[in-house]
Amino acid sequence: MMPWPANRLRPLIGQEARKSRNGQVLGCDGRKPTGPGRERRQARHPRARPEPSILDGCLETFEIVWRWPDWNRRKMPHWVRKVMNHRTTDLVRALDHPNMDAAEISGGRSGRFPWRSFARLDYPAFDICSAAGEDGSYDYLAMEQVLEHVQYPYRAVRNIHRMLRPGGYFLVTVPFLIRLHTHPIDCSRWTPTGLGYFLEECGFSRDNMVIESWGNRACIVANFESWVPYDRAIHSLANEPKFPVMVWALAKKPA
């Protein structure tokens, strides 16, 4: 029987053999035994760190989206609001912002426009149903996805009408074919036709209203359980008028 070479036995002479977790025998210093052959191979074929590529960045982004879907969803608009946000932005962008005082009820999305002044009137510090501001305080008031939660919507919009100056604008957005969301309560729904009559009853002129809606059956079904972020690769923005998901209006107070 051929004996083992001496250099293979030297690390184990006079001490207990140690092994790594995978069972490999280690040297006396706890590291893998190295020899001149291995050093020569490393010198001939050094392991250079590859330069980062565009693909690496794409893969890293994919890992972030895959591991933290909640973080990613916060970066994208909800499917139910995609068209509504685009259209209401176009409507408000056409106004004369530098010469208008504006405010929003329990929200701040309208604050991105260059108004002469802008105020947030948040509940519960400000209750639009019971404590309206001074008459003729604003040229523009917005109430986005709030009116359905108000216990007394007629009282609220009448107060908004009173707070507007003559010729002022009121932007309102409401859901229709959407599940109840009690934050803290969910009270009302309006069709496009119903919203027009409701605003007229509150003092606005039907001749000075823009009323629109958007929705489709696929979006309704997809949002049964949770608010689905919009993905243009799989989500349709086609409008089916008989299935409105969102309804909105820009109404002008008579001068």
C-alpha cells in the first residue's frame, strides 16, 4: 500500500483534525490548505471583478420590486384613479392659478398648482358639514374622494358653494362601482347624471359644469379585495360608460 505524501499529513500531526461545516479537512490555522500549485493557478488566472452592467441594474430593480411589493405599490397610482387623475389635472391646469386663492377639503393634491394661496382644510379640525369658512373666501375648492364619507353631503356642498367667490370653481371626485371603504364611514354614491342634479340642487349651474366618468368591468372585478396598482402592460384604460368606477365634475359658481 502506497503511503500518503508527507505534505498531506503535516497539518494533522500532533493535533486533532478539524473540519469545516461541509466536512472538508482544514489546516492547523483553520483555513483550507494552500500550496504552490494553487498559488500559481491564481497568478495565471486572477479573478477580476466584472464591471457593473445595465442588466445588473435591471436585476437589482427586479429584486427590490419582488421582495418589497408594498413599497413598489406605493410608487404607482391605483388603477381605479388613473384616468380620473389625468383628466382632473387637465381641467384644473386650464385655470388662472396666479390670480386664484385655493383650498382642498381633507387632501392636498391640488396644492401642486401655482395658486396665489393654498390651504388644506383637514377633518376633524375643519368639518365642512358644520363649520364652513367665511363667505367668498376662495376662487377654487376641491373635494377628492371625500364626499362619499360625509354624513350630510348636501349641507357640505352648500357650505362649499357659500365659501366660493362668484365665478369660483368646485372640483369633486367620487367613486361609484367600488366596494365600501369605511374611513371612518361610507355613506353615498352618485352616477354622472345624479352628481349633476345634486350639484345643481346645491346652487351650481348645469350650464357651467363638466361631468365625466370612467370605468370598465375588468377594473371593477380586480378591485373587489384591494386597491390594484395600475400596470399598463396588463390593465386596460378603455371606458365602458355603463360601468363607471369613478365620477368627477368641475362646477362653476354663477358670477
